[in-house]
Amino acid sequence: MARKSKSNRSELYLEENKDQIYENALAEIQSFELPLGTTLRSVYDDQPNAHQKFMEKLDACIRNHDREIEKMCNFHHQGFVDAITELLKVRADAEKLKVQVTDTNRRLQDAGKEVIAQTEEIIRCRVQQRNITTVVEKLQLCLPVLEMYSKLKEQMSVKRYYSALKTMEQLENLYLPRVSQYRFCQIMIENLPKLREEIKEISMSDLKDFLESIRKHSDRIGETAMKQAQQQKTFSTALQKQNNVNYGRNMHLGRNRILESKNEITLKRTFEDEDEHEEEVLTAQDLVDFSPVYRCLHIYSVLGDGEIFENYYRKQRRKQARLVLQPQSSMHETVEGYRRYFSQIVGFFVVEDHILHVTQGLVTRTYTDELWNMALSKIIAVLRTHSSYCNDPDLVLELKNLIVVFADTLQGYGFPVNRLFDLLFEIRDQYNETLLKKWSGLFRDIFEADNYSPIPVANEEEYRIVISKFPFQDPELDKQSFPKKLPMSQSVPQIYMQVKEFIYASLKFSESLHRSSTEIDDMLRKSTNLLLTRTLSSCLQNLIKKPHIGLTELVQIIINTTHLEQACKYLEDFISNITNISQLTVHTARLYGLSTFKDARHAAEGEIYTKLNQKIDEFIQIADYDWTMSESDGRASGYLMDLINFLRSTFQVFTHLPGKVAQTACMSACQHLSMSLMQMLLDSELKQISMGAIQQFNLDVIQCELFASSEPVPGFQGDTLQLAFIDLRQLLDLFMVWDWSTYLADYGQATSKYLRVNPSTALTLLEKMKDSSKKNNIFAQFRKNDRDKQKLIETVVKQLRSLVNGMSQHT
């Protein structure tokens, strides 16, 4: 029972719970909260008949609501009916009121039309008056702006850009802020940066035109500056010379040169008198309009871009400097090429110097010094290269003068030019080289045109002309009557005059180099030494070696060099007079002409010896001995007599030579003749010699000895000249006398009769005679009649061979 009671209570609880669930579901449905899925799922659960029960609950709920609605409608229905009745009553009164209001409004409108019109007119007038007052006030604010803007446009049109920038600054800072609310002001404000850029572009364009103009006309600027610097220097030099009391003594350049200096001073004074009332001559700066630079600088400074402008200007000028410093390939051919090159550079730096002094910060001294150092290095390199192509000394001298003017001009503008003067010393060496080449040609022409014979003078006038060109002194010759001959040939005074001209030419380069007289004196002496020791010496050496120069010419060359050597002291005096430096000064160099002419004379002497020997060889070559003859002709050979006659006539020409030279030439000729005759006997191609040939050869040697004893050249002591033939004489005597026993017995003794006969020489000649005796020679009969003598020859040959072998072993 208890268990059943408990079950009933559970079912009753569940039933009550379900009713509560349905109530909740209905409440949610009535609340119109969506979605209803969850609510419906709670209703339609797994309980049986849940749907039916829910629908019943739903129907009951609907019926309750319907009853409540019906009650409410019944409660308010009478009030609604009363309200409708009241509205119907008021409807008629409202229509009457509407008509009255409409009529009243129409009448008011008609009555107020005139008042409205007048009021509107008054309002319009007052608005106009207020607008006019406002416009006047605004125009009073805008008029200065418009005036300034008009002024700006006018300044722009007349290219007053700096003033225009100032006007813009006033507009921006003072005027435009007052009327910035107007559109035209905004347009102006927008246009001002454009105008600034336009001004910058225009000023930059003017600057570019200026740069292009000065690039094209820099040569004219430089030429004007160099001309003025040269005139100033010439005038200063003329005044200095005029005030120098000792000028005439210090400068030994001749009367004509002094007159030229005086004429220059007179001419200068004349020009000054003529120009006294004329306008002042334009300077180099006056030739250039620098306003574009100033204007552009001011404009960029005002715009705050001064640094940009400075960098641009310096960059462009550096580019122009490189273009100016670039020379033309043919510059070295004419002086005009160098002049234009220097003028362009001077013009460039004259402009930069002017910019440096009239502007602040556009260019600085550091900048110009850096630019000048760069340019100077390039200039020196260019001049070194192009001057090396110059072979004309006149062109090199013109180049030097241009460099001096160029350096003096730029030095006047404050640029250091010491390196240029150092370069001039290098060019001076090249100038000397070109002078040496030129004078080498002059010397060659003089030597080629010389007749190498003494100078004939017919009268006193001709003699004075010669000694005016060459310092010749000979008291003995002065005592002789005219006509007479001077010992030197025509080339001597010509060479002396050309050496003096060389000194003058070298002096031209040394002028204006800002060097002391001592340094100039040293330069002249060094260059003159080069002329003497190298150029003239080389020309003399080449002249001596020429094939067409014979013995007579060589003799005259020796005489000429002797007189030129004596004239060297006069050349030293000449240089001292020019430079006013005494030769007694410690550091004064000496001329090396003495050694030069001595060397040339020694070379000529050697050539005389050589040519004499060659001539002797020519005669020897035509010798035609019959080495197999049975007996001699009884007289000397014809070729030898011709040779002796040639030697006699030649040595007669040597009378003007120094004694030792003639004696040496004669001794050398006799020694060479003796050696040649000896070699003829010992020639390896000569296989046999007969006694008749020995006898004929002996006759020729006798003639040589007679010639030597006749003293062809005076001054030999005793039989000195005959000793040249002593070897031949003793050899021939040995064979002629056939004194072999004495020779063999006394061999090696100082008192030997045949001391000069060498065993090998005697053996060679004896073997040739032995070979000849085996044939049809003079010893043929001895082979039959006197075999003992043949054995004697063989015995002598054996003994000589033993002597020769003993000598070789000892050696």
C-alpha cells in the first residue's frame, strides 16, 4: 500500500509539473519573443498526448482573452460615440472661421504690399551702403597689395630681379597677410614661388651667358692684361736704366742697342704726350660686364641658396679652367698658338681675381690658390711637352718672352709664379740645345764654304776688316807690305763671329729672368762651353774625318784651331764685358775652348798621320817587283821614287805647322814605309825570292835612307830619321854580304852588327830564297858546282830554326 501510495504521489507531481510547463510556454508565446523553437521543443517532449493537452490549454487561453476584449469594448463604446457627436457640431463653426481668416489675410496682404516694397527698398539700399563701405575698406587694404604686385611685374619686365625679390618679400611679410582671405591673394601667393623660380632661372641663364661670353673672350681679356703688364714693365725698366749712371759701362751690347733703348724711352714719352688728353685706357676688368654675376649672387643670397650658387659657379669655372688649360695640338708650331694659350689663361684668372675682390664669399683666396696650383701644374706639363717639339730657337725665345710676360702679369695679380721661372731654366737648356743645333748647321756651312787656304789681304782696308772680326795679332806679319796673307783661312773669323752671335743669342734668353749678373755670367759661360766642347768640337771632328779633306786641308785646320785657341781669352773678355763680372771672381767659370781646339788639333794630326800612311799604302800597292829576277835593274823602282817625291812635296806644306807635328808626321811616314816594305818581303803569299830581287829591294831601301838623311822636315837630330829603316837595313845587309857566321856568333849580344834582325824574320826570308834556288834561280849552278854552299844554307836554316824554337820555348 505504501508502495502504491508513493507511486500515486509521483504521478500527481508529474502532472502538476506538466501544467506548469504549459503555462510557461503560453506565457512565452504571448510575449512575442522569437525564436520559439526551444519553447515548442519543451512542449513536444516524449510524454504521450502532450500535443493534445497543449492545444487544450491554448484554446482556453484564447477564450479568456476574447472575454477581456469584449469587456473593454463595452466599457469605452459610449465615450467614442459622444466624441463623434461633438466633432460633428464643431465642423460648421470651423468652416466659418476659415473663411473669415482667409478674407482677413487677403485684405492685410493687399494693404501691406506698398509697405513691403518700400521696406525691401530700404533694406536693399542699406545693404548696398554697407557693402560699399565694406568694399571701400577692403579696397583700401587691397590697393597697396595690387600696387606692390604691379610694381613687381614692372620690375620683372625691366629685369630688376633683385628689387623684385625685395618686393616679393614685402608682399609676403607685410601686405598679403592682411588680405589673405581673398582668392586673388591666394593666386598671388601661389604665383610668388613661381616668380622666384623664374627669377632664379633667368638669373642663372644670364650667368650661363656670362660664363660663355668670358670663355670666348678670355683671350682678349688676357691679351689686354698682358699688354698692360708688359708696358708697365717696359716703362719701369726704361726709367731704371735712365736713372742708372753706370748703365753704359755695365751693358756692353754695342752702340746700336743703347740707341734702341733710348729710342724706346723717347717713343714712350711721345705716346704719353699724345694720350695725355685722351680718356683713360680701359683695363682688363672694364672689358667685362660682371653685373650678371653680382645679380645672380644677390638673388641666390636673398633666396637662401647662396651656397648652391657658389658651388655651381665654382664647378662651372673649374670646367672652364680645364678647357682653357687644354692646348691645341698644333700650338707648338707658331708663337701665336702660345700667345692665345697664355692669353686665355690670364683672362681666366683676371676674372677670378676680380670676382675675389668685389664679391664676398663667392670665391676665396684658398679657392683661387687651389685653382692656380692645379692650373700651374697643367701649364708646366703642357709647356714641357710642346716646347720639346720646338726646333726653332727664335720660336723658343718667343715662348720664353711670352712666359715671362705671362708670369709677370699673374704675379701682379698676386699669384705665385716661381715654378714658371724654374720651368724657364728647363726651357733655357732646350733653347741652348736648339741654338747648338742651329749653330752646328752654321759651322758646317762655314767649313763647307772654306777654301782652306790663307786669307789674302791686298790693302790696309781689307786687313782692318779681317781684324775687326777676329782678334789677330802678329808683329812680324804687320811689318810685311801689302799684299800679304794671314795664316788662318776664311772660316776662322767667321767661326769667331758666330760664337759671339751665339753668346748674344744665349744672352737674349737670360734677360728678364730676374737673375743676378753673376748667374747670367755663369749661364753664358756654360752655354758657350757647350758650344765649343760639343758642337764646334763635333763639327771639327766630322770635318777632319771627311774623305775629301786632304793633307793640305788638314794642315790648314791645325793652323786654324791654333788661332781659335788663342782667341778664347778674347771670348772670355767679351762675356765679362757683357755681364760686368770680372774673370778674377772666384765662382767665374772658364771657357773650355783650349781643350776643344787641342783635341781637334790632335785629331787632325792623327788624321794627317793616317792619310800619309794611306797614301804610302797606295804607292806600295802599285809596286810590281819581279821576285825571280836574276839581277837588279841598277836603279830604284819607279813607284818608290814617286812616293819619295810625294813625301817631299807634302812635307814642304808642313812648314806652317808646329815643329813637333811635322817631325812626328815625317817619322810616322818613314816608320810606316819601313814596316810596309818589311811586310812586303815577309808576305805569306810570296813563296820565293831571288838574290836579284833582294838587290833591287836594297836599291829602293837605299833611296828611302837617302830621303831620310836629306832632312825633309827640319829639327831632327843626327840620323834619327834614318833609324826608321834600321831593321830593313840590317836584314838586307845580312843577305847581301851573306855574313851568317857573324850573325849566328854574335846573336843576342848588345854589340851585334845585326842586332835588329829577328831570327824568325831571317828564317822566313832565307826559306823563300832556298825555295827559289831549287828552281831556275842563281843557285842552280851551285847545285852542280858547289854543293858545299848549299849544305851551308841548309845548316844556317837548321840553326835559325833552333834559335826560333828556343825563343818560343823560352816564351
